[in-house]
Amino acid sequence: MKILFVQLGRFGDLVLMTPVFRLIKERYTNIEVTVLAGRKNYSVLIGNPFIDNIIKFDKSPFKLPLTLFKILSKYYDYWIDPRDHFSEESRILAKISRVKNRIGFNEKGMDRVFNYDLSVPSYELHHTEIGINSLKELGIKIPNNIPKPELYFMNNEKFSLKTTKLVNDDKFIFLNISASGNHKMWDSRSWIEFLRKIKIPDYRIILNYMQSEEKQAFEIKSVVNQIVLHKADSIRDVMFLISKSEFVVTPDTAIVHIAAAFDKPIFALYSGLDNFYIKFH
């Protein structure tokens, strides 16, 4: 049996979906799992032993025809898009596919593209449960305990020189100031006040930031002596640092779920984001 999973969203959405691949592989021994992922978020799946193929959905004009050929040229028994909300992109891809059994979310008042509709339970689902909910037509139910995300490294995987230099015998805290939106982030003043007030062990603090937060990162470092800066150029480097850290401090973003995959204690900031906390905690 061949199954194509579609997850073109953000890094965190795909990380939280990873328990789905183990569950279906354990339920069906003779199955081939392919994941259609975004050209950025696909990298979190590298090395996953429960995934047979990864297709990067590249929408650039020169690469889109080849991407569509990879999707449409192979026969699949099931097309599964686990999202619990409407997506025009998802509808178009599913509609042009030749897959007979399509599982996904049908928007009310629109033509049914998915012949197995994802009914949403009356209670709000954790995002991992949303992924597992898409497997009910295949006889897999949501377990009582939410399984944690699963991320893997390849044998002898290489990381950037600047990242490997940060990992040595000294213990460190991974502090991330980036998030997917400004409404989730703190300013420099808030971070400095926070770091001054809490009692941090005498560890290094590796402050992870994106290019757009470089000024803010340097402002925080100028006040907090323990900080070493790390500009996030690769999600694989970030995963490696988190896996070696003592604990993680971050706003609500994919870092929360990556830390969970590596069993790291997490101090996550969800102030004013109650609905996100329910869905992603």
C-alpha cells in the first residue's frame, strides 16, 4: 500500500505530525510512506526511519512542473492531508491528483474534493491529534496519551563549523528569541529583564536568532555576559544544538516541539496565546 501525506505548512506543524508515520508503519507492515512537504520544512524529516520518500513542493516557475510530475506520476492508494481547516492550495493539488481515496478537510458550501471528510471532534485537538485523526479511515485511533514528536539525525551527519564549535563539554541553555510572528515575540528590554530576574545556573546561554533579529540579539548580549550568539541558518543546526542543551527557553514556535522531540525541559512563553497553548502545548 502506498500513501502520500501532504504537509506544506510551517516547521512546527510538520514536527508535530511525525508520530503519524510511526503509527501507520506499526499498523501496516507492507506500506510505503511518501511525504509531500514544503521546500523549507521538509528538512526536519531527514533521517526519519518511518518515511520512505520525501517530495519537496517547490513552487518556483522553473521547478513546479518537475514537482507536479513527481506527485502525479506515481500511483498512491491514499492521499492524506491532515489539516483541519480550508486550504485552496490543498484543494487544487488533491483535485488534480489521480488518487482514488482522498482524506482531507472539505469546506462547507464548496465542491467535495476529499471523498473521506475529516470530521472535527467537539473538543479542541492538540496538533498531533489532528494528524492522527486523519488516520481513522485506516483503523488508527487517537491514543489516550499524546505521542511526542520524533526527529532523527543521519549517521555521521555534518553540521556547520560555527555550530559544532559551540558544542563542547560545557553545559549550555538554548535561548531562542525568534517566532513566526511579532505578536509572539518579546522586545530586548523584556528579555533583559527576564534574564536578570530569574536564577540561571552558571551555564553558557546560546542565543538563537534570525537575521531580522540581529540588532536585538546584540542588545541582549551587551547586557548579559553569559550569552553566545548563534544566527540560525539551518534548522538541522538548530536541532543539533537543542539536542545537546540542558534546557530550552523560547516563545511559541517550532523550537518548542523540537525540544519535546529530544526530551528537553522547556520554558515556553504563551502569554496572551491561550488558544495556541491548547493546540500546541
